[in-house]
Amino acid sequence: MAEPTNDLQQTVARLLAESDAAAAAEHWDDLVAVSLELCSVLESAGDREGALQIRLRAGQALECLHRLDEARQCYARVRDEAAAAQFTAVQAAALHRLGHLARLRDPPAARELFAASLAVDASDAEGAALSRAMIGQIDFTEGDLLGGCTEMLRALSALPPESPAFDHVLEHTRYFGGKLPRDEYLQLVACTIEDASLRDRLHEAP
């Protein structure tokens, strides 16, 4: 996000603090309102990429409010504007969020969105790993047990351990692995995971 200058700095700092406070308190309506106000300020300052990043945050707040059509429109706008401006990391993040919204009603479409996110920009290690994990989950639930579990293991291997999603992905991977023949699963873990401590955790019963 480009840093605004002069008197805009105070306005941006205030709105960022308000948005952080709203998120911490789970006041999603307030977060939507503040985020959209901040978008306008950043756009006026010429920070298009920063404005799109904040609009993504508004979309996630809309998801928390179960205003899914609005969230989808928000993400689609970010995707299109980021693509036009070649902000590939923001575009990839928008595609990932669109995939999340599609995953229950249309898994094949969601898979395409997660794959598109990876293809556009995989520089964000956490975001790329989570897109890969979602592809694995979709493949597994659609019947490709081995392929889905393999993709989950690759995602887990690439996911930074400090990620808030790490334990969640680990639990899902162990659960999926429990659906495979035990010997096949253990061999898959051995071939995919280099970290010995992570292999030990994956060997635990789901």
C-alpha cells in the first residue's frame, strides 16, 4: 500500500485505527462503513492498490454479515480493477475470496477460481498455500481421495507455521489421510513432507 502524504496521513491513520478497532470488536457494519470511507480517501490520494486492498477487507466484513451477494460484487470489482492495473497480488486475493464464496454451491467453479488465484500470483506464501489447500479439499470431496490428500499435504508443507490457518489445515489433512489406507497415507506423508516434526504430527490419529 502506498503511503499517503501531508494532511492525508492523519486521516488515513485515524481510519485505519477505526477499522482495526471495528474488526477486533467484530462490529462488521462499522468495518464496512469505515473501509469504504478509507477506500475513497486512498483513491483520492492516488493509492489505487491500497484502496483495493481495503475494499477486500470490506468484502470480508460483508461475508461476516452474510451479505454474500454484496461481498461477491465487492470481490469481483477488486478482481477486475486489480487485473486492469496489474496489481497481481490483490487480484489473486480477490480470486481466492470469490472461490470461498463459490465452494459450497459450485465446487468446480470454486476450484477454477482457486487455481486462477495461484496462476495469477503465488508470491504470498500463505495465500497460495490456502488456495492449494482448498483445491485439495474440493478434489477430495469430489472423489479424488489420493489427489486431494496429496494437494493438502503440499499446501501444508508450504504454509508458514505461524499462519492462523495452520492447525486447521493440519487437522483437515489428517482427517482426509485417515480415509486412505494407512500404509498409503504414511508413504504419501514421507514423500511429501520434509519436516520430521510435521510428519510426526501428521501421523497422529485424526
